[in-house]
Amino acid sequence: SRRPHARPPRRRRRPAAAMAAHVVPPPAPTALSVQGGGLFPVRRVYCVGRNYWDHAVEMGGNPERDPPFFFHKPTDAAVDVSAAGSEVPFPSKTEDLHFEAELVLALGKGGQDVPSSEAAGLIWGYGVGVDLTRRDLQNEAKSLKRPWCTSKGFDFSGPVGALVPADKFDIVGKEITLKVNGEQKQHSALEKMIWNPAEILAHLSTFHRLEPGDLVFTGTPAGVGPLRPGDLCETSVDGLPPCTFRMAPSTSAKRGRAE
């Protein structure tokens, strides 16, 4: 008699959930509110240094010779302050916390080595943000030729207002203004950027592959200065929701993270 065809032994598969189980609780995703509804998921946060002529001079640089340079903030340093009454805690380890008003780009497409003629097409939307900086730690890092991580990348260091889709905002003719307790501290036309948004993205994409969810803080004009606990910081750009928050005295502040 013929022997029946022998079946190969079955491999016991581990359940997919078991294979993908986290060994510690995963962090909550970082997201920013969008005007009119919806959330923008944040992947990375890039920042441009000295991108306005007057601020470059203010910080001791020569903008005619300085090429664009970039630094990073952690993803969860981006904090949603679109809700009324948002607070940001005053950070530890600094006696000289500074504000830096900035236009923020939110990317909806990615790419590497993107030409400047095509880079604007990566932008999903725009927002208003503040690059909070431990200036004393930054100055120390500069003098010792060390990285800026502790001066730029601390918790809550990148508050951002609600985002607006790119087709609802035109950068031409717009101005950025920052006030502390109602007193104007920074004011500039966005057209005074040394490198415009498309040029920024084109240059940045030569170093990193850009992806949807990336944020790019585009630099600050002259007039940067100190914030203290209790100060109300208001930053505005014509046509965009403001970035408004109060400096709280401790980490007990209300985090305006989008839900």
C-alpha cells in the first residue's frame, strides 16, 4: 500500500501581540492642534540658528559669512499652547531664560536632497512658536565649544500655537511680533529671513531625510530677552493663531498637549 504524503511539521507562531509587546509603557505621542480641528503628529523638531540679519549681529555673528546651521529639540519639547490659559513651567538650572519668536513649518511630505524649487511643496502648514533658551547655559556651551542640548532641548522648550494648512496662509507681507506682559519685545517682517522656508528645507534635506510630521523652527529676529515666572508671553503672526502662554513657577504647569 502507498504511504500517505507526509506533511511537514507545523511551526508554532508566536502571537503578534507577544512579539510586539513593549517592555516599558510607550510614551504618549506628541501632537499639535490644527485650527478648525484635527491633530498634527510630531516626528522631529529642527531649528535654524541666526536666520535674521539683525539677530545674527545681535548674537555676535556675521550673517554675510555664516551659512545656515541647525540644531534639534526632542520631539516632546514641542508643546501645544493653543488652549486658553496655557502655562509653561520655568525650567531648572537657569537664571537667564530667553524667548525667541519664530515661524514654524509643519511638513506633510518628505524627501532628501530636495531642490529649493520644490521644497515649499513639503510644507503642510504653518504655526507660531517660541524657542525657549537657557541663555546662560548656551553661552557657557559656546565658550567651551560644547553642544547646545541642555540650553535648547529641555522639557517644554518649544511651545507652539495651533497650526494652519499651507493653502490658508501666505507668508508674503506678514510680520512676527512678541510681547511680554503686553510690552513689545520683538517685531520683524518675515521677509527679513536670510534663508526663506524653501531654502531652509532644501539645505536641511542635505543633512537629514525629512518626513511628514517634522517641525522646523525658522529662526528669530532681534530683540530676544528674558522671561521670568509669572510673565505672559504672546507671539503673533498675521493670519495665524497666536502662541500665548504664561511662565509658571514650577513643573506643575498645565501642559497644553493636544488630546
